[in-house]
Amino acid sequence: MRIAVTGSIANDHLMTFPGRFADQFVADQLHTVSLSFLVDSLEIRRGGVGANIAFGMGQLGANPILVGAAGEDFEEYRAWLDRHGVDTESVHISELRHTARFTCTTDEAHNQIGSFYTGAMSEARQIELQTVADRVGGLDLVCISADDPEAMTRHTEECRKRNIPFAADFSQQIARMGGEDIRALVEGATFLFSNEYEKELIETKTGWSDKEILAKVATRVVTLGAKGVRIEREGEEPIVVGVPKEKAKADPTGVGDAFRAGFLSGLAWGVSMERAAQVGCMVATLVIETVGTQEYELKRAHFMERFTKQYGEEAAAEVAAHLN
């Protein structure tokens, strides 16, 4: 099963300030703020929703095709993804803009000041999925994740036009979308991904009830945080899968992307949706235990030991047959 993942590709520059931002502001001068913070540390991490999902799928041996836009500074990042099993040949390289970048400074009280530069991401709308499909011999599913809004719309419309099954996965972009935009991206989706808050936001903005949305999509997948995930299909009993207990909560960033990576990999293997959700929950647990969205290691023996403990021998035997 050939799965393409469209979505953002970005670099995160994360810094820490050993003080409090609030102490630096003068109440009657807030209209002319001019501040510079001397920071203690800088961490540069690979990120972006599309890249995070594709990385996880590559770790699981699912051979994902990453579709997105980056700058000429992408070569080192490309080499990293290539080494981890991701097909990056369909990444559009901008001649004018750098790869998207998130720059954030966090103070000792965990307040943050951040900026996001979209950069090359705005050119993702230029990518035609048919070109990708022709190169790889066809696409069985396209996961349309958070990206340039126009790119998300174009990819969705092209999937409908060419009868390519697609998964709608708005994540961060849902906050800026109106009801009409969301309705256009949901209608006819094979899968609709969201967390609990996003689920309510989708229903509020579209004006559609939960039942009406289930009538418009084949499968709705709602992540529940520490409670796992719920999978719903019209006229069927929901499937609820629990999540393995984490050893530590190091960093929650990218956990949702990791779940999608595991779930989509399960679909690529051809296992049941329940089993795919179990794989997704296991990968999500590994990510929350690690600082950084692509810094975790997926070691077969360790993965299977914890997976077996949580989901049992029968489930483990089925997954082990596919795990590299």
C-alpha cells in the first residue's frame, strides 16, 4: 500500500532565557517595546507535521512518500529522512525561500515568545499529486496534514477528482479555518483525524453534528491523550484502544504525529484498524518519552516487548510479522 503524506516541513530553533519576560517589561512603555534576551541555550530540531509523520512511518518500514515544500537548505534534513526510510523525491525545493522555521524563546516560568516563518511552505500549493502518483506507480492513500492552507485545499480537491482515498488531518491549521473551509476538506474523507478538542471545534465551526460528520467520512479517528484513541464508523460500535504507560513525560510535542505514523503504517501493512491504532499508541508513547519529534529510536526488541505487555501475544505476533 503506497501512502503519501502531505504537510509542513520545518526546522525548530528553541532557546531558553534564564529569567522572566515579565520582569523586563515597563508598564507605561509597552507601546515602544525594544528588547533583546541573552539566552543560555539553543536547540535546533527537525520538525514539521508532514516530516514528523513520514519519519515515524519510515522507522516502521512503511516506505512513506513525503510531499511538501522546502528551501535549498533542506539537503541535510533530506539526507536524515532518506536514511530513515522516507521517500523525499516529491519534496518541492524553492529557489527563493528557506525551509519553514519556528523560533521560540522560553523563560524560567515557561512563558514563550515565538515566531513562525512559513517560507517555502507557501509553495506547496504548486505540487500536483498526479505527478507524485505517476512517479511511484499510483497512490492508495494521501494523508493531507497541516500545511499551506491553499495546498491543503488543492490536494483535497485533486484527490476527489482523481478518486484517490484521502485522510483529512488539519491539526494546527484548524484554528485559522472557517466552517466553509473545514467542510470542504472533510467531505468524502476516508479518514478524519483529530484530538478531542479539535473534534468539538470541527463540529462547532461546521455546524455539523457528530452523526452528520460520520455520514460524510468513512472513519473518524479521535485521539484521547492518556486515554488512547477512539475509532468510529457509521452504524458500527466504536473501537477504543488504550495507550501504554509512558516511563516519563519528557516532551509532548509531536505525539499526535507519532500516532498517525503508527496508524498509517498499520494500514500500509494491511492489519485491522484496531491493530493499527495499537501501533500508533505505542509509537506515541515512545515520542512522549523523548525530547524532540524525531529523536526517538524504534528498536524492534524493545518495541515488541512493550507492545506485547500492553496488547497481548496475539496482537504482538501479528505486528511482529510486519515490523522491520
